[in-house]
Amino acid sequence: MLKKNEKNEFLDVVEFLNDAIILITKNDKKIKFVNYGFEELFNVSKKNLVGKSIKIFFKESSTILDYINKSILKKKSYSYGNVDLSFSTQILNASMDIINKIEYENIIIVLRLNKKNNFYDLGFDNKFQFFNEFITKLIEFIISPISNIKGSAQLLQKIESKNSEFYEIIIKEVDKLVNFIKIFENKSINFKETKTNFNIHEIIRVAIKNINNLIINKIDLIENFDPSLPNVSADKNQLIILFENLIRNALESISIEGGYIKISTFFYFGEVKNIPNTKKNKSSNFILIEIEDNGGEIKEEFKDQIFLPFFSTKNKKGLGLYQAKKIALDNNCEIQFYSKKNVTIFKIWIPL
């Protein structure tokens, strides 16, 4: 048994560990304590959990309850390397340690996310990089001839005024092609010119307004915003396009009847890392934006292709998600997605 001051010291240490930790009583399986890692993982508040039955929290995850009951019955500790945790609309894959010592009043449960199995995170995926580099080379090859065509058409339009309308058509079509190419251009960002501080909720609402889709007025558009979030620093116009593409993608997936898009924002505390040879610490904190829709599950065979250019299952051009991914990479952000049981969630991580 731990003494009172030892208990407090133990909880103080546990509070700031990165792993999600929960303590439950052995006799009635009520929650005695959760650390900050647990609150962050499940987006819940400690004050809303303490004193409640573990059955309420893991009501959809009978496997977890089975493991806990087994530990109590056998009076033993167990470790599991691959456990699915169901909570709200999320299914997270984690390793789990159940620590059950005879001298302890409570059972200690430690959860560690198996990151590779939780979200389809393409990051610097080889396929994406290959297409990106291929398209960049293609643009370098065709941009000069296109510029020459436009310049020649503009010159001839001035000389031959009677055929002006034909040259106008050429110029407009070339401009369409140039605007299309801009989607793929790999330009390094000049942060002095393009990087500004702004409220993330402001640009999300601008993106929604820009879409101006009739369907958006016929579905449930839910804002679950954290008003206390700090400003982010990035290319504002590019992030507006990113959110437009992701929201438009959600709209194209859902039906009007019973359809919803839920946009949530969170502050995500990352690990604090020591910087060698300095007294400073580097904190990898993020603003996390989730765009959730009930438009159906992304099929397993498509999950490693959806960010690739020209890939689409909706008879569309297939450039929206590619452009979103590219903008994210250009702004040092990341996009992940999770899809199961008719729900798809895109997560955008913006570093602070």
C-alpha cells in the first residue's frame, strides 16, 4: 500500500507522462484518476470522468472490459500489444498494460497509441513524391511553349484587329491552362511575404463561405470550435484553399438526407524535447482540425491513393485532395485520415 504522500507524488509524476494512464478501483471498477495524456487522447475532461464506471467510458469496447475483468479475477497483470479502442466515432489501435498488484488499491491501465495503425498517414509517401516530382518536371517542359503561345496571340491581336475575337479565345484558353498548372507548381514559400498570424476559425468560415454550395445549406454543418486557441502562422490564402478542398470533398461524399459535416478544433500538446547545449526546451504543440462527415467509408483499396493527382471515385478531376496535401506539406503541416463505418475524418495538424 502506498502512503498518502507517496500516492500524491505518484500521481504528480504520472500526470505529465505522455502515455494515457487511468486508475480504476478493483471492487466496483470506478475511475479514480486519469492523467493529462488520457484526457488528450480521448478529448475528455478529468472532472467528467472521476467517480464514473469504466463501463460507461468503454461501453463500445467490450474487449477492454474483458481484459480488465480477467485481471481482477486472476489477480494478475497483463500486457496486450494490439487492442482496438472504440470511443465516440474513433477507433484507435493501442498497446495496453494492465497493472494489478495485490498491494495496490487500484488497477493501473497504461495505453500507448500504435501510431502507424491509427490513421492513414501518407506523409512523404513514395507514390506522392514520385507524382509530385514527375509533374514538376512536366511543368518545366511545357511552361515556356505556353507562355510563347499567349505572347504571340496577344501580339497578333493588336496587329489583326478583325480577328481579335479568335485571339481572345486563344488567350483565355491559355490562361485556363496556366491556372491549372499553378495547382501543381512547386514554389518554395517566402515566409516573409506569405506567412501571417491569424485565427484558424476565421479562415475555416471563409472557406465555407467561398464554397457557396446549395447542399451546404441542407445538411447539418456543426462547428465544435475551441475559442481559446492561439493564432497560427502560415500562408493564409493557401490554408483557405486547403479547407475549401477538404470541405468540398466531404460535401461530394454525403447525401442531403441525414448528412452532416462536423468541424472541430483542438489544442494538441506534443512532447517537450530538450535542445542540446542550451537551457531551452522545444515544445511540438499543434492546432488540430478535424473535418468529419458521414458520407461513407473510403474503401480499403483506395486508402493509399486518395492524395494522388487525378485519383477520384466520383467522376471528378481528382485534384482537390492532392492540392490539399501539397499545401499542407508546403506549410509544414500534415493531413491524416480515418475512415470506418460510414464516417470519414480528415485531421489537419498545424504546428505552433
